[in-house]
Amino acid sequence: MRQLTPAEIKAHLEQAQTPPLLLDVREPWEYEVCRIEGSTLIPMRQIPLKAETLDPERETIVICHHGVRSYSVARYLEAQLGFSNVINLSGGVDAWARDVDPGMATY
């Protein structure tokens, strides 16, 4: 798993030929407050149940509030499901709002 900062993720998204899956693993109420445009919500607790809907070959950027839950999910995707192209958003949406999108709501 790679750990990328918000600025690195932003640059990566701008250059990606094939858009990665932006997998937000926060709770629905958190996702309603703020989210990165184009992200897909699957709360952390639902990942084992919905894992078959995910493509292990697709580049996947995992997102949470501060980067802790997303790190755990990214490790799970790699270790348990064989995902080989996983990125954790270091610092989560909190850092994204601070470093990339200052107009984003925070909590």
C-alpha cells in the first residue's frame, strides 16, 4: 500500500489515465458533511459484506476522516482480498480540506 498526502493524491488524480476508485469508508453522516467529489461510500463495517462489488485490479484510494480507518481497510483489502494497487489518503478528508480544498466543510 502506498501512503499519499492530499496534494499527492490531487496531482495523481489529475494525471491518471484511468480514474481510480475513491473508496470512502466513513459513516454515512460523515459523508453527508463532506466528501471528495466522485467518491463512493462503503462504511468500514460493510467492507467484508460488499467486497465482492470491488475490483481488486482497479487502483483504489481509500479515504476516511484522519487516515486511520482507511489505513486499516487498505491493509485488509491487500491482505485478505489480494488487492495490489491500494493507496491510503494520509490525513484523510480533514487534511484534504486543509491542504487541497479549504472551502470543504469540516467536522
